[in-house]
Amino acid sequence: MLATTNSVAFNGIDVLRITIEVQITSGMPSFTIVGLADKAIAESRERVRAALHSIGLSLPGNHITVNLAPADVIKEGTHFDLPIAVALLGAMEVIEADKLLNTIMMGELGLDGAIRPVSGVLPASVASVAQQMRFVCPAVQGAEAAWSGNKDIVPVKDLLQLINYYKGMEEIAYPEPAPQSDKFAYTLDLRDIKGQENAKRALEIAAVGGHNMLMIGPPGSGKSMLASRLPSILPPLTTQEILEVSKIHSVAGLLKDGQLVTHRPYRAPHHSASTPAMVGGGLKAKPGEISLAHRGVLFLDELPEFARQTLESLRQPLETGIVSVARANSHVSYPARFQLISAMNPCRCGYLGVAGKTCSRAPRCAEEYQSKISGPLLDRIDLQIEVPLLSPWVLGQIKEGEDSATVLKRVLAARNFQQKRGQNILNAELDGTQLEQTANLSDTARKVLIQAAEKFQLSGRGFHRMIRLSRTIADMAFSDEILPEHISEALAYRLPERKS
Ligand SMILES: Nc1ncnc2c1ncn2[C@@H]1O[C@H](COP(=O)(O)OP(=O)(O)OP(=O)(O)O)[C@@H](O)[C@H]1O
Ligand SMILES: [Mg+2]
């Protein structure tokens, strides 16, 4: 007897339909799974055997073959347990095999037959809509699946319930999408930061144009504090972006209680993070920190402390917004359009240039420390600012700074102005040619820029970086043209050349 159903395999967050065929033929008792299955799927035999046993069924004493097609695609994950078990039940004629055809299933089996949560339910459910198929998933993930809008979702808690459902003995209610908690996700507000007007201005520019930023300053100057407040002045995610970000979190197994990710992600991995943890991939391909930060902020604190290889691996995604990682015999890509905010001390001890403190190994200490960040990486960071230690006099003030809501209003207005130019990407994402078309430099501004480029020996990329930044600064002033004052402000946000 042959029975067929479907499940999915993931390539990044892209979903590929996998057909599961189970055939029982006469012969020596055996249970074989073929079709490039990983170890988790091979082990699913034991879980399926135990789950059937728990509901009083035993495996037929015949030759059982499970085929996962297409055979040349690597299949990974425990979500194949459920479709394998159900197709087997079809082949055993416990369930009518015809009822399993137009269905995508996923779920991990417990030894007691319980169906446990798995990762990737949201993108799989979205794919089931496109393929006009029923979607069967773990009961606790029904709410997550329901966001896809599929009208035929069956959330099941255990194997017995599913058998009863197919036999028409039990109804299973359509899952309700979980109500989104409207709790404001960012409790950190810019108003907590006293002084540091320069750094706050740079943060606002970063928010408007989507620019990457590096802050250099001594310990305790407020760098981490500034970075953690960036999400509070970024525009909310659009509906399209919410789905995009939530799919990535679903594949990573991080969606909680069926709720979508509705706020901009903020990821701050520790500097000991490995390259696979940062960019994704590894033995069990999962999105890395940069993909979890998609459409949000990736904060790298103590930048030079990260492994060089890990930092260099950020170069490609910073440019393209996509990360492609090599696996044993394939590639997997994840979206990774994130805004990089980084912080570092000026030297290892951190006190170079601080009044009243000395760095005993200056200037070598700073040179060695700062050289850990490669030129090409620095080139991709439009905004590079110094965050000085505040005087106790400023810190002692009771007066609070401007709050995030006020700044956000300005950011939204400036982004509006940006879009009115007919440009649907942020200034930070404009490449050289697009810049030529949209920047609109006034004649004097162009002269100022060329003079500065000669004086500071700006590279081609550095030159474009200045135009990009000044375009954002001009947008904030609602100016169609980039004027000399916008160029001069942009020139102030270039650290290394200025030092030299
Ligand atoms: N401008 C400021 N306004 C209010 N509090 C501040 C300010 N700057 C620093 N602080 C206080 O100092 C603490 C340390 O700041 P923060 O952690 O941001 O420093 P940092 O620059 O990241 O230091 P490190 O280099 O050691 O990581 C904050 O938690 C806050 O209490
Ligand atoms: Mg810090």
C-alpha cells in the first residue's frame, strides 16, 4: 500500500515543498528512510515507532520504505516526524490515504504521541496558501500559522486527535491569531541621555538615512546607552516588513506564543560570538545575528574585540543586504539588511586622550587596537564619531534631554522628504550611480567636496560616503539641493582621516 503527503524543507527562509511517500511491501521487517535525510530524520523512525505504540498500534511486520522527494534536496529537522507518521498510518489504512494528499504537515513527535513545536511554521504556512493546501501543525503553533491567512489550518495536539479528526470523530477548531500585545517594545528613551548633543545628532542622522555608525569614546561615556536608544527613534515596521522579520524569527525558532515580531529588532551579540553565530549557517543551518537583526539594529559593542574573521564576514551582507553561507554541498542565503551600530574605546585601556588619565602605552596602544578594524569595514560605516566623557557638571544637571517621541517625529518627516524624491530605498543603500542621479549637489557644495576630498585623500568609496551623508543631512533640512553646510557637517563624521 502506498500513501503520500507533504512537508517542507527550508533554504534560508525560502520554502520548498517535500513529498513524503510511504510504501509497505511484503518482505523482511524493516523501516528505511531515503532521500538525503539528516540525522534528526533518521532518528524519527524511533519516535514514530514509539508514538504508534503509545496509541496501541505496532509497525507492520513488513518492508516499510519512506521516500522524501525531490531526492536531491537535503532535508533537515524534526518536523518530518508528523508527516512520516501520518503517511505511514495512511499506508497502514488506519487513515484514508486520499485525505492526506493536498496537505502540508509539520510537527515533532514525542514518545507519547504528543505533537511538539518546530521552527519555520510561519513561512511554511505562508507557502501552503500559495500552494492551496491544508496546513497541519502543532496545536501550540496554530496561532503562528494563522497569520498566513490560510483558511484551512488544522492545529493538532497529538497523533490520536489527528486520527480521530480524519475519521470524522473529532472536530478541530480553526486557530485564532494571537492578539498582539500593544505594550510599547522600547522602554529605553533618549531623554535619559544628558548632554552628548553631537552624538545624539549623529544618531538622528543614522535613523533618517539608515547609515551605519561607529562611536569611539572612553569607558562610561554613554556609547552603549546611545546605541540602545536607536530603535526608539526608528519608524515602525511596515506590514510587509513585519512578515519578513517574523519569518526569519520563525525559522530560527524564536517566535513566542504565536506573536509576530512587530518592533524593529535590536541584537547585541557578545564579542565572543563565532562567525556562524553571527552570519548564520553552521551544522544545523540557522539564521545568524545579522539576519535576526534584519530591518533593525545590530549593535557590536567593543568592536575590536570581535574575531577578525567574524568582522570581515560582515562586509558582503553590509553591501548587499543578503548573507550567503556555504554548507557541505550547497549554499544557503538569509536576508540581512541591518543597520550596524558599533562602539569601541580609543585604545585597549580606554583612556587615551581623557583629561586626568593616561594611557601608559600611547600611542602604540591605540594604533594596535584601532588597526584591528580593517579599512574596508570602516569604509562601510558612514558615521564615525567621538563620544567624549561628560563633565560632572553636565551629568549633575537634573534637566532631561529631548525625548524619543519628539525625535521620531522629525525622523519620520525627513524620511518622508527622502521618499518624495521618488526613491524607495534609504540614502545609506544608494550606490554610486544612484547617488549621481539623486544627490543634487549645488555647484558650491561640489567644489567644497572636491577640495575636501583632495585634502583628506578620500577614496572613491569615501567620496560617495560623504555625498550620501550630506544627502541625509540635507533631507533633514528639507533642502532639495545639497548645500556647502551639509557637506561640512558630513565631513565632521569621518574619524580616521581626521586623526591622521
Ligand atoms: N550622557 C549621559 N547621561 C546620563 N547618564 C550617562 C551618560 N553617559 C553615561 N552615563 C551613565 O554611565 C553609564 C555607563 O554608560 P555606557 O554603558 O553607555 O558607557 P559606555 O560608553 O558604553 O562604556 P564602555 O566603553 O565601558 O562600554 C550609564 O549606564 C549611565 O548611568
Ligand atoms: Mg559599552
